[in-house]
Amino acid sequence: MTETEIILLSDERVAALTVADDGEPLVDTRGVPELRVDPRKADDGGAWAHLRADVVRRLLAAQRQLPADVRFLVVEGWRPPALQAGYFTTYAAAMRRAHPGASPARIRELASAYISPPEVAPHVSGGAVDLTLCTGDGAELPLGTEVNATPEESAGGCRTAAPGIGAEARANRALMGRALTAAGFVNYPTEWWHWSYGDRYWALLSGAPAARYGPIARHTP
């Protein structure tokens, strides 16, 4: 898949979609026995472990489609908007240094291949989850790159359809994709680990008239 075939989160069609938030609450995935939750993105308030209730339900449905000895490992869910804005600003600055002649629009496009612009970010809605696969005892399976690997450090291997990954990693990506797609999730194609439901990007790709989930400004642990 080439860059021109990928709809980025900076695409104006994403921002143009309306949001009809139904007020569905966030759920702490650490309290869901069937899910494994990795602490690598942990924050003091526990934001990273939270997802919308129907997202959790769909994630469990997808996990039931996996082989008996394979489970999802949840890495990050909801992000406070301020954290998302900080991530985007930092990565956009790195893109400006790498592409000093690029226009602001091009920098926004380049940055959004890895970090979503805050105003349309799936993670701030509680509808997006970064995850990988693991064995029943928590050992991560090979997926070709680390979760959250940048395009630069992975030589593009972070893209879901990247051609340069091994056969086992490709098979694991396909396994994860089949299960999550069947449960209603959509993937952000520049990041194999990023799947979402109910957000603006999901609405665009699935043809929904509006997003189910909008930004959540704060959460009380």
C-alpha cells in the first residue's frame, strides 16, 4: 500500500464528519479479567487503560475469534486531549527538522502518519486501542516491529501492509486483523497496532453517518 492509497487522519474528510456522542462511559480494562493490559504506557491517573464500554465488548468478541492459546495485549486506550496535543506537537517539530522546506500542510500530513492531529484523534474519544498479540502467559508474538515504532525507526515496517516483514509476523497481523475487523473495528494503515471503533476515522471508513464517540476532556479515576 502506498502513501497515496492511505487515508490519513489529516484528511479533511475526517474532520468534516459530525459527532453524535451517546455518552457511553469509559471502562477500566484492568478490571476485565479476560484482557491482558500492558503497563508500558501507564500514567498516574490510569487513563491509558480505559476504553468505551462497547469497544471493550467488541474487543472481547474479537478475542474469542483467536486461537485458544493467543490473546490480545492492550497497550493504550484513551488519551487526555492535552497529552495527544503534546505528542503531535513534538512529532510535528521532528518532521519540520527533517523536512525544512515543507509547507505547514505537508508537515501536518507527515506528522499524522504517526500521531493524529488532536482535534480528530481517535484515542481522545476512548474508541481507539493500541494492542498486540501475546500467548496465554503474556509473551508477545512477533508482529514485525515494536508497538509504537515510528516510520523512521522501522523503515516503514509499522505500516500494516508493509512488505518487508517476516512470514510469521505477517500471519500474526492477518490473524489480528481478521478478528478485529469481524468485531467492527477499523485499522489505521500506517500503524498495525492501532484499531478503533466509533470515532471519526471509523465513521469515514465504515460509511457511518456520524461518529459515535467524540473527545473526552477528562476522566475521574
